[in-house]
Amino acid sequence: MKTIVNKLIFLASFILIATACNDSMGKLDHRLSEVKTLIEPVEGKSIELSPSASAELYFEWERTNAAESGAVVYQIAFDKKDGDFSDPVYVTSSDNNGFQNHATISHKLMNKIAGKIGINPSESGTFKWTAFSLKGTNALKAAQEHSITVTRLAGFDEIPDDVYLTGEGSEAGDDLSKALIMKGVSSGKFEIYTQLTAGKPYFFTNANSGTPLQYYTDSKGVLKLDGTSTVTKTGVYKIELDFTISSAVYTEITGVGLFFSPENKVLFPLNYIGKGVWKASSQPVTFKQEGWGRDERYKFVTTRINSNGEEFIQMIGTLNDTDSRPSAASPESYYYVKETPTNQWDQKWKFAGEMDLALVDVTLYMQADKPYTHEIKKVGSQ
């Protein structure tokens, strides 16, 4: 009995829907009227777009006259300021699959629309929007059009998933298949520790095969499409690219050393051996005798030169704070590193006990394809 009732309810619902789509004579309802008034944004409104993922812009218009149109769906359309909406630059359905008289559009999508209009990143430009009412294959443009002025985001419309460094001036040379991948540190941001050769071209790509997009950085640190870059000095650099604001930062790394906290000094330097790796071989390590025992705390210190030519100190310490010596059972994450504030005691590691009075190899890995880390290996005794 319950099944029969459910079928009757479904049949009744179907009849109501069919009736709503037909007039009293059984013909399809082709009634359609235009939207009379656009409500929000008001005519001439200016918007500075935000890179926040939650930033949205709300558009609203009056519903069509139900007596004249019956049930309709809506679309919002954008066109150049001198366009007539016969071929809009961008069209999308309103909220709730077109059934609402409003549309919520993210700032990131508005940024793409502004780009299609022809507005360059970081620049402001004016274009128009309007609403369409639709029924079946019929569509009517609203009686009004509103202009809107948008200041675009500085970054790229399409942010690559991966970024590679290649070219004659890079460590990998100009063989694209051997391009060095950069580490993605957050959305749209990538970095790499690498050597660049003065006067020779290099560039960035979004793939290491085929015909990828090509990016370069100009003398002002702006990230752009289609070109190559050079440096005036051969050296090891930390390169940071931010596609969300089209920026590039180059920091030269002139030295790396093992910093021994108990003596507040560098015990020995590490030499750059290529592709983000520094190493010191057969270096003596002697713990410092204190009243409570032998102190074995250490980390790394780097000397760097920023884009203004100013030298500064940047320490590299523990990603995961620890206050114990490692053992054979310690996880790899014990040795993970990150850039840390400059101080004597914080974000340090402890040498394993066997490293006291030993000769050691120390290797620092700042490579994109694995966690930044380091290795301490005993190779002899003093």
C-alpha cells in the first residue's frame, strides 16, 4: 500500500511540474520579460581585488515580472565598456544553478574576467555587467547595464602547479628534461637554492617536457612571461618566486658554516658541491666540557647578500625542536632543517655521543625534491 501511495505522489508531482511549464491550452509557456533594474554593485563602483580565497563580490538584480514571464533562470554577463553584450567576454549562471536573482563571484574569478577584458595585472580598468533572463532557448538582456572599475591582482591568472629552473646559466644547463624543480612552499610560491652563472641566460618553466610556459625575472624583481634572465655575478642563490604578486627575490649565499652553540662560533665551513648541497669532509668535533657534562649543541649559520647589496646572517636550525641526542632509532625528521632566528641556543640539535673527538662529514641538503635536511657521519677519530 505504501508503494502505491508513493507512486501516486510522484505522479501528482510530475503533473504539477508539467502543468507549470504549459499554458491553459496545453502549449509550452514561452512568456519572458527582461530584468528591469540592476541593484548591486551600483553604477560606477570601484573594487580593489583581494588575493584571499574567501574574497567575493555580490551581484544582484530585480526578478522579472512573474505575471509576464512565469518561472525563469538568470545569467550574469560581462563585456568590454564599449561592448553590446551580443558576444560577452564572460557569462555564468546566477546562484543556485540560475534560479536566484543574484550571483556570488570570487575575486580570483573577477581577476580572470578582468584579464579577458584586457586589463593588465596591478592595473585598473572599467567594463560592464548585466543580467539575462532565460527560458528554454530564449534570452533577454536586462534593461540596464552597470559599469564597474576593477583593480587587478598583481599575480598571474594561472598559477603553475610545478616550476622548474633551466637554461645555460643554470646548474642543469639548457636540457629541459634535466631542469631543476623548485620547492613549492605555499600556494603560488616557490623557491630553490642553486648556483647561477654570470652572463648566461636562464629561465623558469611550468614543465620539464613539451612546450611549457616560460617565465623570467626583470631587473626590478618582477616575474614575467616569455623571456630569459641573467645575473652579473656567478654565485649560489636562494631564488624565491611568488606568482600571486608576480615577484622574485634573489639572495646570494656567500658562506655556510657549522655553528657550535657552546662556543658561540663557527667550527668549520661547508663548501657548496652543487644542486642545493653543501658539505664539509673529515672535520674534527670536540664537545665542550662543562661542570654538568659535555655540551654538544650545534646548528648552521649562513652569510648572505640581499638584493640591496647588504650582507646579513641567516641561521638554519631544527624544523622540529629537540633537546636530546639522536640514536640509530631516531626518525629522519630529527635532522630536518628550516631558516631560524639568529641566536646562540634555540632551534639546535645535539651531536650523537660517538661524534665527540671524532672526524665527521657534515652535509646540508637544501633540495626541492625532498625535505630540507642534513647528515652527520663519523669517518674517523682525532
